[in-house]
Amino acid sequence: MATLGNNLKNLRKASKLSQKDFAEKMQTTQQRVSEWECDKVEPSLYNILKILKVFDISFEELTDGIEEN
């Protein structure tokens, strides 16, 4: 089952960005990116909007395949 963290990790890897490089674009830490990708912490709405800008994608693309619990 897809998760926000899985989708984020796949987008980052498809863009050939390291966690560190992505963190710099997001103005956050590599540790925070890791927490998002491991689904330990969900990004805030502010950070979700930044993610959409960094990858130039829609919210639907970011959440593709994620099912409700």
C-alpha cells in the first residue's frame, strides 16, 4: 500500500535528488526528510505546498495510490 512517505521518496529518487539536496530545497533538515519518507512524521500543510512546488506536481499526484484507513 502506498503512503505519503513512499510517494515522496519515489518522487525524490525520480528527480535524482539526495535527501540532503531535497532538504536544502525545502529549507529543512535531512533528518526531517527521512522522518517524512519513513512515515514517522507527516509534513505540515505548509511543507506539502512546498513539496508540490519543488516537484511541480499536483496534490493528487503526491497522494496517488494512498488509501483511507
